[in-house]
Amino acid sequence: MKAKHQRLVLILLAFAAMIGAVLLAMSALKDQAAYFYTPADAVRARIEPGRAVRLGGMVADKSIIRDPDGVTTRFVVTDGQETVAVRFKGITPDLFKENSGVVADGAFAPDGAFIATNILAKHDERYMPPQVAGEMHETKSLER
Amino acid sequence: MIAEAGLAALWLAAALAALQLFLGASGLRGRGDMLAAVRPVAVAQAALTMLAFILLIVLFLRVDLSVALVAANDHSAKPWLYKFAGTWGNHEGSMLMWVTILAVAGAGVALLERRLEQRTLIATLAAQALISLGFYAFLLFASNPFARLDPAPAEGQGLNPLLQDPGLAFHPPTLYLGYVGLSVAFSFAVGALVTRDVGPAFARAMRPWVLAAWIMLTLGITAGSYWAYYELGWGGWWFWDPVENASLMPWLAATALLHSVTVLATRDGLRAWTVMLAVVAFSMSMVGTFLVRSGILTSVHAFAVDPRRGSFILVLLALYIGGALALFAARVGTVREGSRFDPVSREGALVVNNLLLSAILGIVLVGTLYPLIAESLTGEKLSVGAPYFNAAAGPIALALMAAMALGPLLRWGRDQLRALARRLALPLLLAAAALLATILIAPGIDILPLLGLVFAAGVGAASLAPLWKRNLRRTPLFTWGMVIAHLGVAVSVAGMASESAFTKETLVSVRLGEMVAVGGWGVRLEKVEPIAGPNWTAVQGTLTATPDGVSSYTLTPQARAFWAPPTETNESAILSRWNGQLYTVLGHKTEDGRWQLRLWWKPFVTLIWAGGALIALGGALALIGRLRREHRAAVREVWA
């Protein structure tokens, strides 16, 4: 094999590896990307149980219930149009409260409840994540 | 006055960068010996930038509230360490640190680089000045750290409490040294393309700079991971957060570069590829800077949302990366063919290493940018997290480990598969033993952690194999470096696999005096009391933990409330033992007077960071070994 050929083979291999990686990445993305839903979107989209999604909205008034085990919290997320019941086992963030913004990571259970694995609450204004800030804005204006 | 002096120093430094670029460019046209003129300019430019940075630190230490940046991020009640480190705990200050390191790296090249051919060195320094100019412009026009605030407020707004940790003094500087240190490799590549001088001598000159930046990057990432682990209180050590990916991507590229530059230096192969990687590595640093500093990401690292800054960095990014790639495309035809090699050889394994690292880099890049692109194109909001990265990058990382086991056991140029099989017999045996042992001990283990443990055992053994039958005292330092760095990877992967497979978690609400079991430990909540710090108050839980009912340890997790800015954080308490860590977090008080406790037992989790430290140590040994050998060679040349 001449040097030139070897170089060509190397370049082709590199291309194949990159294309392979991107294809692998794309197929994994299709299954694994967690889309952001408001309750209205989520109800409309009929998301299959078990699929990772992010649910964003307001914690509905008087909806927070703490279970007797002391670590499970139930609450309702609303965007003014639809509501979704959420169950979360863990330590809630300090700014998690009723009538305030929340983003929950998790998946729907077969019974229709949303099982959250992680909760982001509306932060202090200065350190609010841009994504949350955007969503909060939308949901707030919906409420009014 | 200090702020004005700082600003003036910055403007002067920018002017000197322009001068350095001009001198370099005319030096390349062959007007006299410009190197003698360029060198002092590069050093003076670095000194001025450093002065500006030190002046900003002084402003922060003095809490000079007439400076807008200080007023927005400092607070008189902060401990001095956080006044000091808070200098770079904000957008403008961290960009000034970025530029300072850029200028200092350039000055380092001007002062220390003696091996590189003169014209290439001039071109390199000109390229470094060109990069600096863009970022000076960014600082001066879009993120001036010295802007005044009139009237000055009575008190500053304080620093994000999540950042008020000793980690802030260590993690950003090391990370930036690595990040921005890669600019040297970028400038070297541009310089070599300009003068068409890509060869082993160029590679040998570039290698120590790449190594140094890579060591710092490794340390910075390792420190950042441990910091996130104990500070966030979520028990995880890597979240595939876009900001973490932004630091991982340059590391992956630099790791590939480190290996390909060795092929170029030793065997004169992979010429164009190495130059390309040097461009890509720093490009990834700039992409990372854009991701983090433009405020488009969700993170504690995203200090402020200002679309103007984002577009400014984006333009710089397009200019530099586009320009370098265009230069590469124009000149790659003139880069002579390197020498050939057999597929079964050290070079062959290093090519595989490079391809796999590039593939992982591609996967991380796609996963990091996809949410941004998808949102800007379709308006759909989505996030890409651990499931994607583990599924896509995990298998390739394992293949990469296999290549890492093989590579050092292969000879340069050409080798026999049969001989390789013989050298691999013992590592393969160990891997098989690990497989058997793991399946016996933990039958239900997931596939990825299982393979992680098996590969860690095999690679750990294989990484030591190059020392086999060698006189250890006569083994060159850089061989030791390779062995230790590879061993570090195995150690780290073992820690990751063990953490993900064997972690035990308990989440409960307990009354005072109640005992909880987690992973063989008994943990009792003794008392909960209020305490006060310099700029926070907290409720502190006192836990006693016992592994066997006899000995006992005390842990004190806190829930802190900072008042400037008003934020609450959970301070976890961690007990480190030789075989793992007990990780405890205190939650809220429930309505019936119980306290939430979240406890983890994480077997051998510390190996993750110990491995990272070993990798950096290996890099340091290799660096010292290379420099010593070259020094000796230079001395011999003088005497010959």
C-alpha cells in the first residue's frame, strides 16, 4: 500500500467513524430526548407511559399533599387550561410552593399520574435558568 | 482609580496584541529578524493583562462598590476567600481570567519555545495575538469588568451561594488553564500551516504545550466533578449538563491530539490529522466558552442572559474556527505525506484511539447542541440527558478502553497478532476473573457497569504490562507517565461502574433518635439545631453513623439560608472510608415534626476522582520526562 492510499483509507475510516457516530447519536436522540410539555400539551399529546419528559407549569393552589411516609409529595401542575397530577419522592427544592413555577423531570405512569424524578423550582430571579424563565413567563401570562 | 488603571492596562494590552500581530505578519514577509521584536511585545502584553486581572482582584477584595461588577457580585460579609475567588465567579471576571491566561500562554511560548523553526514561531505568535485581539474586543466592548456604577450602592448583592465554596478557588482556574492553554496548540497549527512546516520537529515542539494544557484540563474536570458531587447534594458526580460537556469536548479532542502528536513526533505519521486535531481542540474550547458564556444554557455557570454577548462570541467563533479550517483546507494539499505503517502496529492502535475519541466527541457535540438547534428551528423545547449519552457514548468508550489495553503492547511500525495475544493473556485472564466474580457477587447487575468492571480489570492489568520485564529504574519517565495515566483511566472506570451498580440509597423521614439502615450502615439522627455562619444561617443535623455497631462517626449535614443573595442550599455531609463514601443530606421538617433524610452508601466512588488525579499525574510525569530528555539532548548537542 502506498502512502497516498493509506492516507485515503485513513480519511475514509475517519469519515465512516464520524458518520457512524452521528447516526448512532441521532437514533439514540430519537428515543432519549426529553421533550418539554405544558399540561395542555401533555394531555393533547397522549404521551406513552415510561417516556422521559419534562413537565412545566404552576403548582396549583392548595394541591400540595405530603404523604404520611414524610418523603412523598403529591401536587397538581396547571397551565390554566389543563392539569396533571404529579407524584414526587424526594426532598423538594426550597422554593417549591403553591402558585409558583415548577419544572418536573420524569415520566407518566400507566395510571396517568406523572412520576417526577427531579424537580426544579422557580429560582431567585437572578439565577433563574433561562429555560425555566421562558416557560414561567408563558404560564404566568396564561393564568392572568 | 484602580478601575481606571485596570481598564487602561487592558486597552494597552489590546494595542500591544495588535502590534504583535503586525510585527509577526511583516516578519513573515521577511523584513528582518522580527522575532527579537515580537518576543518582548508578547511578554509585555501578558504583563499588562495580568495587571488588569490583579487590579480586579484588588477591587473585589476591597469590595469597591463604585464598580458595577463588584457591586453586583461582591458583599462585605463574604469570607475573604470568596471575595478573592468571586472575582471570576461572574461573567466579566471569568472572561478577564480567560484573556489573561490566553496572553500568559502566548508569553510562555515567546519566552520558552526554542525548538520551533523561527518563521513558524513568528507565525504562531501572530496567530496567538489574533485570537487575543478578538477576545480583548469582546471584553472592552461587550463585557467591561471595570465599568463604574454611580451612585455606588451601600452594599453589594453577593455571590451565588452555590459558588461559595473552596472549589471556586481551584476549579475555574485549572479548567481555564487547560481550556485556554489549548490555544497554543491552535496557534502552533496555524503557524505551521502558514509556513508549511508540519513534521516531527513541529510535533516535538508542540507536545509539551498540549500535555500541560491537557493536565490542567484533566484536573479542572476532576475537581469540577467532585465539587458538583458534594455541593449539589444530589449524590451524582456527572450530570451530562451542557456545561460539563463543554469541558469534556476539548478534553476528548486534546486526548486524541496528545496521542496523534506522538505518532507525528516518533514516526512522522498522521501529519494533516494532527494539525486538524489541534485546530479542533481549541475550537471546542471556544464552543464551550460560547455555550457557557452566552447565557443560552440552563446552569449555575450561565451568569447573565445578554443576547448581544452571545452573538459577539458566536461571530468570534465563526471567524476563528472558520478561518483556521479554511487555512487548513487551502494548505492541507501541501502537507507532505507522512510515513506509512502496518494496521497491526502502535500507530494502528493510536489511529483507532483517535477515531473512537472523535466518535465520542461527535456524540457529545450532537447531544449538547441538538436541544439548542431544535429549539431555534422548531421552537420545541427538549433536553438531552444521561440516558442518551450513556446509550450512545458508553459502548464506544468501552471499545476505546479495549484499544487502550492493546495499544501500548504493540510495537511501532509493524507487529504480529500472535505476539500481541501472548502479551494480552494475563490481562484477559484477569478480565475473565472479574467477569466471573462480578456475576457471582451481583447477579442482577446492568450490562454497562458489568462491562465497566470487567474492562477496568483487564485494562488495569494491561496498562501495567509495558513495565513487564523492564528495569524499572531505567524505564523512561514518559513511559511511566503513560502507564500511570492508563491505569488512572481503569481506576476511574472501576469507580464509575461500582458507583452506578452498587450504590444504596435511602430516603426517609425520621424523628430524633431514630435509626436508619443504608448499605450496611446504621445512621441515627441525634439532634437538629440552628447555627450561624459569616453570611448565612443554617439548621444543622447531627448524625452518628456506625458500620458495625461498635465504632461510630459523626456527620453534620446542613440546610443553609444565605441572605445575600437570599438563597437556600443543602450542604451535604460526606464520610469517606477506604471502601466508599457515606453521603448524607438533611431535608425539610415535616408537619408532624420529623426530618427528611437522604442517605447514600457509595462503594468505591472515590476511585472516580482518584483515577482522574492519576491521569493528571501520568501526564505530569510524561511532561517532565519529555522535557528532561530534550534538555539532555540539547546539552549533548552543545558539547558535540
